[in-house]
Amino acid sequence: MSISNVITLFGGVALFLFGMSLMGDGLKKVAGSKLELVLYKLSSTPLKGMLLGAGVTAIIQSSSATSVMLVGFVNSGMMKVRQAMAVILGAIVGTSITGWIICLSYVEGSGGLVSLLSTSTISALVAVIGIILRMFSKKQGKRHVGDILLGFAVLMFGMQAMSGAVAPLKDSPAFIRFMTAFSNPILGILAGAAFTAVLQSASAAVGILQALSVTGAIGFVEAYPILLGIGIGAAVPVLLSALGAKTGGKRTAWAYLVCSILGAIFCGAVYYIADAAVDFAFKSMVMSPVSIAMVNTIYRVICAIVLLPCLGAIEKLLIRLIPESSQEREASADFDRLDERFLKHPALAVEQSRMTINAMARKARENVQDAMLLLHEFTEAGAKKVEQDEDLVDRYEDKIGTYLMKLNGSELDHQENERVSEYLHTLSDFERISDHAMNISQVAREKFEKKISFSANGQHEMDVLLGAVNEILALSINAFIEEDLEKAYRVEPLEEHIDVLCDELKLRHIERLQTGACSLSIGFVFNDLLTNFERVADHCSNIAIAMIELNKDEFETHDYVINLKELHAHNFDKLYAEYAEKYKV
């Protein structure tokens, strides 16, 4: 095999991969977001999920793309792991369709009308139609169809180039010896898995194996273990997509690998044991592109059929392999409280809601405190925890909000209705407090990466403000959890002082900028922090006001604040003076 053949081979591989990518992207764009909706809505039973996975994967030509979507669905809580696993089995089957499409590149004609069915003619015709649609069509949908046809044509030309480049290998004793080594099942499986892991595409790996088969040097005994390994190696891009995902997303990604390994073990064991007993005659057959596509499809269909009834056992295995973190176990326990069966018993449902929203409140406060610590000592682990907790608080809001809306439709007595209203009013404030924790974390990252440090005066002022914000968080959240109105009345005077304090710190910072004591880059960080801390205090005030006003069977935030100040109610002036003295700069 000459250097020219090697270059042609790599060029063919490049064209093949680009054509497959272009065709797959075009198919996804033509389908739009409908495929995602179909996957989400129509996978209610394992059989439906498997058939759906096979269909969607056959359309987008990538089991990895389908599985990555599923990881996202499970990670966001839209889909259960068991539900996603059935779709993954279908995706494993659906990706074999590409092998049959590739077989078209080996259709040849000897002349006359038959020559119209040759690869060159079909590819050229498809390419011409594709480029016309791509360049001259004004409608976006037709342009995407043009991309699909161009991708198909490029794929076909790539296969032709690969086949032509490897054709001389049929007379190479070294190549024949190399391929014969893969008759060892372990070596064949490892080679197939490694090759696919590098390419990150099972379809591409099968296509290259089909190209090599034209040499006549690949028999069934060599091709079969390689195909088993290809199925395993295809899990690599899915696993990579789950880096940083929650436990459910990681389990979904690992489900692809586990199913592929179990399928390879089952199909491998059945074949090799049966062959030892019967000595199959077909194992001596020389493989062709069509026979490789057929074996690949049969193997994947058998895997899906055998594993479909075992999804429950596989899920238990995944739970043992990838246990939940203590944080997620705690959240799961909280979410389990919101059982819809309790909706028939409103008093119990309200109590379960109270316990769950209290857990959300604690988590929101903890997240702000964790973010504050990053201002003094930034770590990636700390920033990651803030991000994970923010995501968790978002899930709390979604779960609790949905549950409370259902509960609101039940027959509630006066006290129960009052509690539900209070929870609905304060739910978004807890979520927004956690959002600001995320913002503070990002400011801390900027401060760390740009090596920004405050002046001595600026740091002192920031420490005073941090103390005030910590206290208002403790006051408002403890007041809410303990249902303590006296603590709630203390929140507004402190919030008023924090507003004044933030205004004063901004003025002092401008003075330092004018004298050159602080730089402009520090100014952006300083002001961002002031804004976020001021917003946190505002949401703490909203929580306290909701408690007080709903306790009086009314909800007029603006009137409450005005009356509190003008009427000097509930020791507002005394408390304000106390906080002004405690947190002064």
C-alpha cells in the first residue's frame, strides 16, 4: 500500500465523517425541536420508548446524539432514568441503519440502464440536487434538505475513496495477518471499542469496517468481535456529555455503556458457546459491506430484545454503581413528601409543603453564605457547590410550586388557605436569593481570576455589609421557619439600613476612584456585589412582609412599608437606630 493510498484513505475517512455529520445536522434541522418533544412525550412504556429511540436515531443517524438528549432530559427532571433506558436500547438498534445506507455506495452497474444505479451516478445526481437546493432555494427548510443530500453525496464519495485506497491490501500478507489477529474475541472487542472511542461514532466505525471488507481479508470470525466492541466504544461520547451532570444524568449516560457491555457479553457468550458445540459453517464466510450491515443490525436487535425485560435490574445496578450524593438524597426525601395522595387531605398536604419549603429556605440561605466565603478564598469546588445548590433550589421551586397550585384547587379552610398563599408569595423570593448567590459566586471568580483586591477601607466596608446581609438572611428565614412575627417585624428596619449602607458605600467608592485609591476594575466588582447584596435584602424584606400582611388577611406591600415608617410602628425607629449603630462604617 503506497503513501498515495494512505493519503487517499485518510481523505476518504475525512469525507465520510464530514458527510455523515452534514447529513445528520441537516436531518435534525429539518425535524426542528419536534424530535425532542416526541422523545419526551411518547416514551411512556418501555416498548414505545425502544421503538421511538430506534426511529429517532434512524432519522438523525446518531445514537450518541439521541442519548445525549436523554441525559439532558433526565438531568433536568423531565424524564426518569428507567424511561430513558428504553429509548437508549432503541437508539442502539437505530444507529445500525447507517450501515445499510453505506451499502448503497457499493452498488455498481455494467452499462445501460443498470449503470444509472451505480454509486457514482447516484452520488452525482444527489449532489447536483443538493447544491441546487442549498444555493438557490429561499426557504430555509429546502436549504436544510439540500444539506442532507450534500451530506449523503459526500458520504458516498468518502466511502468510494476509502474502498479504492484499501483495495491493494487484499494482496498484502501483513494486512491479512493483522486482521486475522482479531479472530481472538478479546482482541477484537478491545480493538473495536478503542477505534470507536477515538472516532466517537459507531456508524463511522462500522462504515470503515465495511470499506475494509472489500479487501476480502475480513471473515465473520474477525468482524463479529469488532462489531461487539464498536457497540461498547460508542458509549464514550455519551459518557463525556454527562460530565458535571447530576446523578440521574450520569446514570443515564452509564446506562448506554452498561447495556452495550451486557449485550456484548450475552451475544458473545451465546455465539461462542454454540459454536463450540455445533461448529457453525457460516463462520468461514468472507464478509462484505452488506453482510457486515446485516450482522450489526441482528446483533443490536437481539441486544434490545434481551435487555428490554431487564431494565429494572439494570437500573438497580446503576443505582449501586452511581449512588446519590448526600445532598441529592436529602432533596429526594424532601420531594418525596410532596405525594399527590396527600392532596385529598389538605391539612397533611399543607404540613408537607411547609417542611419542604423550609428545607428550600435553609438551602437558599446556605448558598448565599457559601458564595460569601468565596469572596475571601475562591475555590473551584466551592463555586461548583454554589452552582449545584442553585440548581437544587430551582428544582425545589418547580416541585413545590406545582404541588401548591394543585393543593390550591382543593377545599381549604381559612388557615390552610392563608398558609398556601404565604408559601406561594415567598417561593420565588427564596429562589431569587439563591440566584444572587450564583451571581456573587461569579463575581468572586472574576475577583480571583483578575487578582483583584479591595483597599483596606473597601474591604472593611464590605465586611460590615456582609455582616448586615448575613443577619437579615438569618432573621427573615428563621422568622419564616419558626413562624415568628416578632422576628419578621425586625427585618424591614435592617433592610432600610442596608439600602442606606449600600448608597453610602457607593459614594465612598467613587471618592476612592477619584483619588486613585481604587481602580476602575475593582469598581465594577465592588458595585456588582453591592447590587446583589441589596437585592438579597429586598427579597428578605418580601418574605417578612408576606408573613405579616397575610397574617392580617391582606397583602399590600407598599402600604405596609409606608405605614411602618410614618406611624413608627413596631419600634421601627428604635430598631433602625440599633442596626445603624451595629453596622456603621
